[in-house]
Amino acid sequence: MPPDWSVAELVLRSTLETLMIAFAGTAMAVVFALPLGFLAAGNVTPGWLSHGVKWILGFIRSIPLIVVAIVLVTAVGLGPFPGALAIAFHSVGMLAKFFAEEFETADEGILQAVRGTGASWSQTLRYGLLPQSVPQIVAFIVFRLEMNFRDAAVLGLVGAGGIGFYIQLYVRGFQYEKVAVLLITIIAVVTALDQLTYWVRRWVR
Amino acid sequence: MIEVRDVHVLFGRTLALDLQKLSIEAGERVFVLGHSGSGKTTLARLLKGRLRPTTGTVRVLGKDPASSQPKIRREIQRRVAMVDQEFFLVPRATVVANVLSGALGRVPPMRSLFGAYPHEIWEKAESILGEVELSGLEERRVETLSGGQRQRTAIARALMQEAEIIIADEPVSNLDPELAEDALQLLVDCVARRDVTLIVNLHQPELARRFASRFVGLADGRLVYDGDPAGFTEEHAELVYRGGRRKRNNGRDSHDDTAKPVAPEAGRPGMRLVRP
């Protein structure tokens, strides 16, 4: 059964939408995950606070993405926007945890030295902690972006936009020649993202 | 300027420091001598507020460096600069970024968070880099520098702080002997051009003699000499050194584990003025 390329344009457009959902969701997640990562890092935040934040992050991680998406679609309506929100919410839990764990490996002597210039808490984070962790942080972000694309591809099943809608449509309609086009597209995009990951990691060192 | 009274510092059951009285006036160049585990680093940490004494009082610039008020702690941090034995620079950051970070205590916080240091701070950093002979290396990452260059970057960061007191804890113990002397000379020269009190922890009395205005000798956490470098005799060196013999293996400052005898005169087998 050869792939049916007549749906190529439709598939490309929805793939693009899925990519946008993944990008937007990852970007939103990073904006929230960085401060949460600082707050969850035990070496720069008092124990009661960092443990509390870590507990909240665990709570966020434990909610399945599909549940988040269904709730948000119900609350916000159909379309890519609730999809991106769901991705963002779900990613924050993991990203912030990884960030915090990376921050906790930072060299305490350097933190003390930066603090020793009279720097404030936020300045110590910016000039003592962050520069030490940047390569790992960036690696986590691009890795999560790739994961988010695959997650976003599934989200269409619950009406949250993107390629998932057509996966569901064609699979249920037994139109496997069209499903083949979808799969080929997804594989191509994931491979491209993988390459992007590699380039970014090499660039940020 | 600095007042230490009846201070005891206990680490578990080990008495790391036992100082009845030590005061340092503005403009002095004090070299603190002692074996590893003699309490030199503990004293430096006390003055920088990284450690609270178990008993007694520490006053730096009239204030308690380990005060419970963050505002006072931060003020003392800013007015007292420290050059650590291991430098503690950010290896991934450039030389100039590391030096600029010395000014963090006096730049507008919001602007500094976006890396936007005021123009005069940049000019200051440039001139200090010239002073420590690092011009041209501004954009190099610290991780690509040699030990001597890192040392000078660390000194530049401390100078950038415009502190009133600079504490250098074993600043040259990671360097070759020739480099060590040059680095100390550079530090002392830079300090001499400013109105700064200098406190240096050092192993080697003969090296210290060239730069010090005052010697403080510590052995097993106790003050065994305090005064003019000229009065620091072979016997004092012996005292400082012998203390080290007794306690060498449970020394508190683990960085000092390569301690060498401080007795200056030759004639004793296996003793050297500077580390090989």
C-alpha cells in the first residue's frame, strides 16, 4: 500500500501547527521553570522552601499530560492554544526539577566568591550559578523540545490542535496510506529536531 | 578596623582557633604565618563572615561580619574582599566578566541582571586589567588561562570590589616559587596604590618578610607571635613550625595539606624556604 501523497499539504500544515505548539509550550515552560529551578535548588534556597517547591514539581509531573490537555480544552476551548498550555504545564515539572538538580551541582566556592563581592541573592544566581550551568540547561531545553513535539502530536486526539487530529481521523477510518504520510512526516521532524539538539549542544559549551 | 576578642572556634571537639586579642589598624600589611591547621584559614573565614565564632566577638569595620541582619552581612562582604587559594573564578565566563562581577555590590541590581554594567565600571575594569597585566585577554575564558593568569584575574576581581580590606588566603600556594613571588609583589603593589588594609595568609616567612608591615604567627589555633617582622626569629619560626608537627594530620584547612616547614634557615635536611 503506497503512501497517499495527496494529503501532503494538509499534513505539512498540521505538522507545522504541532511544531508551533511544541515551541510555544517549551518556551512558556522555560520561563516558569528557571525561577522554579532556583527556588527548588537547596544550595541557594532555604530548605523549607526548596523542599516545598520540589514537592509541587513532583505533583505537576504526576498528572498525565492527556488529563491536563482534556481539562484545558474544556476550560479554554478547542485549538492549539490549550495544547501549548498543556505542554507548558507538563514540561515545567520536569524542566524545573532538572534545572534544580543541575544548580545543586554548582561549585560552592564560586557561589561564595560571588556572594563575597557583596552581590545580592539574584546577582549571585545570575553571575555565580547560571554561568556554571548554562550548557546543561540548554541541553535539557532542546531535549524537552523534542519530547514536546512527540507529545504535541498526540494532543490532537483530544482536540488540542495539530497533527494528532488527523492521526485519529485516518487511523479510525482505516486510511493507512494517509497514516503512512503522517508517520513519515513525524519521523522526519523528530530526526531534524535531534540534529538541532546536537548542533545547539555543540554551539553552547 | 578589625577587632577580635576572646574568640574560640570549635569544630566538633577540635579547637580550631583561640584568640584572646587581635586588632588590625587601617593601612597595615599583616602576614599571618602558620602551619596547616594552625587556624589561618579559620581566621580569614571569620573576618569574611563565612563562619561564626563559637564564643567571643569579631568586629570588622565596626560591625559583626556574621551578623543576623543580611544587610550588615552584605555590607561587610562588599567592603572586605577575599582572594581564595583556589581563586574560585567562573571558568566558563570571560576574564572581563569575572572582573566585572567584583563590582556587583555597587551596581544597580536590575541593570546588572541583564549584564548591563555602567560605563564607568567597564572603564574601571579595563584599567585594573591593565594594572595586573592582563590587557588583551579580556575576552578569553578563564578556563583557558594559565595558573598565574587566573591568579591575576582573581586579584583584579578583588581590586574591582574597591574594598577597604583585602584578605588573601594562601594566594600563591598553587603557583611555582618564582611566580609566587611575582604574584605577591603584584598584589602588594596594587594594594599600595590604594587605601587598603592587606591580610595575607602564607606559609613562607622569608617571602612574607619582603612585603609585611606586621607578622602574626599562629600555632594550633593560638597566637604565638604578633609584631614587627624583624622580631620574628628562628625561635618563633620553630614554634610555629613545631605546632604544625604535632597537629599536621588533623589540620582543619584541608587545602593546606601540602604544608612545608616554615623554619627559614638552611642546615636542616629536607627544609626549604619555598615549596618546590
